[in-house]
Amino acid sequence: MLGLPAYQQVVRIGREHKNPIFLDVGCCFGNVIREVILDGFPAAQTVGTDLHQELWDLGHELFKSSPETFPAHFVGGDAFDPEILAVAPPASPQTTEVSTPDLNSLTSLNSLRGCVSAIHATAFFHLFKEDQQLHMARAFAGLLSAEPGSIILGAHTGAQQKGVVDQVYRGIEVDIFAHSVESWTSMWDGEVFEKGTVKVDAQFREVSEGVGGDERYPLLFWSVTRV
């Protein structure tokens, strides 16, 4: 689900930057975290977050790992809970160097403000209404490092024109608010971040799944990079 150029940027950050931090929002079993670690991101510099600790524990069971053999970190809780993640202004390049928290004692994402190198969120934003998506984008922006190249990336349901769409997924019909390429770009570059301080790459694609590719899903693949 990750766009290749954006994913390659994440891998570069993990291999080349000092004290990089990778955050996977809605991490579930930790699949994406394990992928970036396999490709060179330091395991001890990765953080997953999801509603329930049990998902992370099931990931250890699924991949036959333990906290000792797989030293990534986990923060459980609701991302809309300000005790877990509150909205804060994006870090400024003029701000003095942000001190990196001790990830071993992390209990809230707020401790990561201004020092996350890469944030991943796939199949996440489309779970929420338009105003909630904007809220979450602003919360992510407050976590992102001001260092050029720092990136937020993911994929979710999109539309050619923004609005509520009826999406049928494996026989279940749901209403989803979906951004277009244009509205998603303008939200990040102008509303969330000061215009011109980020580069937004958003692509709309229809992806086929199911037997014979008979199920088609409209998706946005996107990244937001500090410049």
C-alpha cells in the first residue's frame, strides 16, 4: 500500500539520519514496522500506535517474536484523546534542536512533538469525517520534525471530487468521506502547514481485488514532505 518513492525516502531516513523515528499510526499487528526494519530502519527507533494493546501482542504471536527479539515500541490508546495525541503547531526550522524522548518509557505520542522523521497512516484517514481528518492531520503535523525530508505518508479511500462516497467492501456498504487529489493537497499545503513549507504528492488510482479483480477500490496514495 506504500508508494515506492515515499517508502524509499523512509528507508533513506532510517539508514542515514541521526536518531530517526518512524511512527506507524493504526499499526495493528505491526506489519509495516517490520517491513521498514527489514529494509534498514533501526528497530529501537520505531513506534506503533493503535487502539488496543492486544493487537500488538497478537503481532508478536503471529510473527513469533517478543519485546526482547523485536524492540519496537508501542503506545496504545485513542488518537483523538489529547492525552495520547493533542494538536500542536508544526515545528519551525528556526526552533532550537528538539530533544528526543526515551522511547522505552513512552506512554503518549505528545512526547514525540517535533522529532518524528516519518509518520505512516494507511487505511486510517477515511475512517473519519472531514473535520476529524483535518484535526488528525494537524496532530500529525505537530509530531513531524522540521528537518527537510521528514515525511508523512499513506493511502486510503479517495475520490475524483471530494465528498461522501458509497463504498462496498466485501459485500458491506459504508459511507466514507473521501478527499480528491486537489482537496487533499490544499489541506496539507495551506491549512495544516504554512503554504510552501511542504511538498504534497497525491495520486488517485483504482485498485482491483477479489476473484478476477471484480472489486475495485478508489484510493489516494500520498505523501507530505517537509522542504
